[in-house]
Amino acid sequence: MTGARSWETRALEHLQRRTVGVLSGMQVFGSLAVGVSSSFGSVVAYEVTDSEGVAGLTRTVALLGAALCGLPLASLATRFGRRPALGFGWLSAAAGGVMQTAAIMRQDLWLLLAGLLVFSVGSATGFQARFAGADLAAEEHRTRDLSLIMWMSTVGVVAGPNLAAPGRWIGAMTGLTPMAGLYVISGAGGLIAAVIAFVGLRPDPLKIAQHRDADHADRQPKTVPLRHALVEVWSIPAARFAVISCALAHMVMVVVMTLTAVFMHQGHHGLEAIGLTISLHTLGMFAFSPLVGVLADRIGRGRTVLLGSGVSFGSLLVCLIGQDSWLLLTIGLFGLGLGWSLSMVAGSALLSTTAPTPIRARAQGLSDTLNGLLAAFGAGISGPVMAAFGFGWLTIISMALLVPIGLLSRSALQHR
């Protein structure tokens, strides 16, 4: 019996290493698609409409679409596995990239918004991929493996905003505008990510995890109704804290970043300068994820979430003070990305650890849905706030949004 268990453990470790490798490759290309679309969507809308409010609306549509896809993708994964959920999600991103390319050429705002809505399925897929990296991970390595998947997003999200030159080249070769050329790259990234998911995620990690846990409990895998799953995860204090802290950390980042490109564009910064600033911000979001994972496993996931909130608060203060300085603004936005990483990596791992296996995927879907809904609301108000009061007020509002994380942490983590 011991020998059989040892063989099973080694087989699962091998499968986990393979799964992390496949997910890593998928995330490189998928995040490239997301990096292009998210960085320049507001600029495209601003050029089409000459309206800050409409420019912010594009981010709202994208985030709202991603939010509405969170629970359906999680339910799809629960019933059929990660492979179809991630594969079809990235195929949607490829289709959205094609629609956005056409919208840019036609200067059609409604087609642009429709393309963003379809593409947003891919954005939700990119976030749910991090949880797939934890499906088969050992408890002591769950944060590390989850963070590695997020880390692989660094390549795409940092490179994406800096593809202005390749976009111009593609535009010149195909008769498209430089901006449309960028979205050709975005669509291609989504398509490659989909192929990797469909081909590489065999056997499916979530299905293996469900059957493994059911076997250990001497029962058949069960599917918990969605409503019961949501009630159960909300009744677990640490899981509830993880969901809320991830949502607020994400909302804070989005409120500031939605119109950062427009704010810099109004300050007569070129696409390359805007791209560099956004790249450094996304570098902070993803590049240090493995170190964040090690830190969270060492000092605790709840403490790491609180550390992330503190880093974000200090970085927003730098943005407020230095909003007229490209250097200070860039430093502040880099720190904001790092604070997001600390909160999101640790919060996601805390949720994956505290949510029982039968409801884990749906709990993760709930988290991503709440992330998207609050972020969409934040993106929606960012345009009117900036138009009426200026960029500084976006940072002040964001600092206030971080306060509840600290207030909720003590009671939640004591009852873990």
C-alpha cells in the first residue's frame, strides 16, 4: 500500500510539473494578447470619440465582460475540466482581436466595444489559469506554483505595451493602421494560447484533483449546486477575506490605470513613453510573483495580503505627489503593480487553500467575478472623476478603498 501511494505521489508530482509547464507557455501568449488590448483600448476610443468618458467606458466594458465570464468559466471547468474552459476562453480572445482590428480600421466605436466584450472572455481566462496551476500542487507549494503561472504572464504583459514598432511594421505590410497592426498581434496571441491549452492539458488537472480527493474520502466526486457553493465559501471567514481583499486590490489598480494612458497622452507623451510606463507597472504586477509566493508561504498568506495593501497605499501617495513628474508617476505605478501582486498572489492562494475541493473552482469563479464587477465599476467612474476633478482624485479614492482590507483582516484570519 505504501509503495502504491509512493508511486501515485511521484506520478502526481510529474503531472503537476508538466501542467505548470503547459500553463506557463499558454500564459506567455495569452498575456501578450491581453497586454496589447488593455494598454491601448482607451487610447483607441479616445482617438475615435475625443472623449475621456467614452475612453473610460472601454475599460468598463472589458472588465464587466470579464466579470460576467468568471462564474460560467468556473462552472465549465467544474463540469468538464480546465482544458475546455481555458481553450475556449482564449479562442474568444482571438475572435475579439479580429473584431477590434476591424473596428479600428472602420473607426467604429460600437464594433470596438463589441470586440472588447468578446475579448474579455480571454481576460477572464488569463486570471483563472493561475488557479489551474494549484489544482495538483502540494499544500506546502501551492502559493509557489500559483505564483509561477502569474509570473509567466510577465513576458506578455510587459512586451504587449511596447509592440508599437512591430504594429507599425504589420500595418505597413498589410495596409492596416499602426494601431490595427497591434491588434493583429493580440488576436494571434489568443489563438496560440488556445492551441496550447487544447493540446497540452491532457490529462486535465482539475478532473484528476477531483477524483483524487474523492478517492481519499471513499466517495464519488460530487458537483455542488452553484448557490450552495457560494453560500459555503462566504461562510468561511478566511475564504471570504481572500475574496474581498483580492477584489479591492484589483479595483484600486484598475481605478488608477484605466486612464493613465489618456492622462499621459494629454501630457504629450508618445506611445513609446506610455508603453514604457505601463510595462514597468505590469512588471511590478507579475515579475516578482515567485518571490511573493515564497514570501507568502514563509510569513503567511494573510500577512502578505496586508503587506500588499501597505505597498499599494504608499505607491498611490507617490502618484498623488508626483503626478506631474514622469519619473515619480512611473515609480508610483510600478509600486502599485507590486502591491497588487502581493495581495493577489497571497489572496488567491489563501482562497485555494481554504475552499473545499467540491466548491473550489466555483469559489475561484466567484472571486474573479467580484474582481471584475468592482473593477468595472471603478473603471466606469474613473472617466467622470478625472474629467471633473483630475487624476489626483483617482489616487485619493483608491487609497480610501484599501482601508477595509485592514479592518477585515484581524477577525477573518483569527477564525481561519
